Amino acid sequence: MNEIIGKIIISIGIIADFIGCIGLIRFPDVYTRLQASTKCVTLGTCGIFFGVFVHSGFTSLGIKALLIVIFVFLTSPVSSHALARAAYRSGVKMCDKSVCDEYKSQVDRG
């Protein structure tokens, strides 16, 4: 039973990673690409490794997979934010179709 549930969770993770890859190709600028890749790849990678944990149980492989899930879940959003902030501060322009730039008002005040 754990094998079937693990394979289902791994499949969901692979689908989420695939959707993230499509977002990297389709979205117009670095900021929307970062958002697509971070959200989908975090869910996808965590899904894959959590599926490995469910499939293998509390073995050394399962514990390592669970630690990877925690590490990716904590570091991926932080690194994405750092990349977006660095891109903004270095002058990377937003897409022409972008509606608002809320970060600009915060930078102007501080």
C-alpha cells in the first residue's frame, strides 16, 4: 500500500515540476519566471522526495529524503526572493504588460 501511495505522490511531484518547466518557457520576464519555478519546483521536488519517504519508510533513504524535503521547503522561497531582489536592484526591467510595481514605492521610501 505504501508503494502505491508513494508512486502517486512522486507522480504528482513530477507533474508539478513539468508545469514549472512550462512556466519557465512561457512567462515573459525574470520575475514571473522566478515565481513559476519556485512554487512549482518547490512543490514538485518536495513531492518527489516525500513520495520516496512514503515508499521507503523510516530507512536511511527515507530519512534523507525527509531531510531534503525540509531543506528545499525552507531554502527555495528564500533564494527565490534573494534572486528577485537582486534582479530588481540591478535594473532588470519588468515585462511591458506588468500592471504595477509595488516594490518601487518601498524602495523609494527606504
